[in-house]
Amino acid sequence: METTAERYRIGELAKVAGVTVRTLHHYDELGLLTPSERTTSGHRLYDARDVERLYRLLALRNLGLPLDEIGALLDGEDGVADTVRNHLARVERQAEALDALKTRLTRLLAALDAGQSTADEIREALEAMSMFEKYYTPEQLQRLEERRRSLGDDEIKRVEEEWRELYAQVREHRTNGTDPSDPAVQALVTRSGELIQMFTGGDPGIAASLKRMYEQEGPQRASRGFADPEDMAYLERARATRS
């Protein structure tokens, strides 16, 4: 490699630093790395201080810092600790957003693997995800996802079928005029409580979010069509007979 009095031409510096000539041109245009000298023909020449600045710049860039913040750091205008602290907070927010996206994609994939592949079924799955995110905190959604994984897809399908059958029986008793205190209806009340407990894992916060979702969205939407308001009202009357 040829140098002029320990000075590097742009192509030489690019090769040594492992960057492209275009990148060095870009840094020059932004004022981040301006060569100390130029030859009589206008070619850039970088001295040892320029090389040191470039390596500092690349080290900060590898941390993911924006170029405008890097410039202030290199010029000593901003405190390093404050800049890194602010960048860490930004990275943490990005990580939280990625975790939320990961959870959404995992839940959507679970719905697709369960056979929800038509356009309408995918739309319904996305609507259900949005509804959950409206009422459950990110921490609660994470715990629900962990419970879903621990139960497994087969058990989730079985429980969904049991809910569907349970509400079908509730509707049959309601339309037949069965007294809510009837033992058969009371057995359905007991089982519904057990299924809710299975869903919430005994977490009072999740139970409160579930209750709020049913109250504000209505049983038809919150249960994804399993129950209608009259079914829920009948089940609540049956539950009330116990007190």
C-alpha cells in the first residue's frame, strides 16, 4: 500500500478500515470525516488523526447510534454517557415493539396452523388479536402466550370445542325454559368457571381484563361467536342462584 508521508488515499483507507469508498464519501459529505489534506489534483488524503476518528466513528456506528448523534460525540459536543443512555432507552423501546410483534406473529401462526387459512378466517384471527391487545397488557399477553404454549395446540382446540358445546347446552336449557338452579345447568356453571380458571391461570389481573373485554365488547364478539348476550345472562342467573 502506497502512502504519502503516512497519509492514506481514500481507496487505501477504505481497504484498511473495511468500508467502501462510497461510505467515506458519504461521511465527508455529512462532515463526519473530512480529510485533513488534498493533493494538488484534489484527491483526499487522510492522516493518522483522521484514521483514529474513522475507527471511533465505526465503533459508535456498530452500537447502532444514528450518524447525527455520532457527529456530536466525535466533536465533543454531547456527553458520551447521556448519548449512550438515550440510545439504550431507544433500543429497549424497539425491543419491546419487536417482542410484541413476535407475540402477534406467533399467535397468528398458531391460528393458521389450526386451520384458519381462508381470507375471512385470517381476518377474524387478526381482529381477535387486536381485541386482545386492547384489553390485556403486554405482560398479560406474554403470560397468556406462555400458557398457550404449555397447554399445546391440541389442548387449545379441545378447550375451544368444549366451550362451543358448553354454550350450545346453555342455549338449549335456556330455550327449553330450564330453571337456572337445575343441577344440569349448575354443572355447566361449574365447568365454565373451571375453563375460565384454565385460561387465566388464576391471575386476577387477566381475569379482570377478560371481564372488562366481555362487558365492553359484548359476549358475541368477545367469545368469537360462541355465546350471545341471552346465553350469558342465563348463565349469570344460574351462577347467582348459588349465592
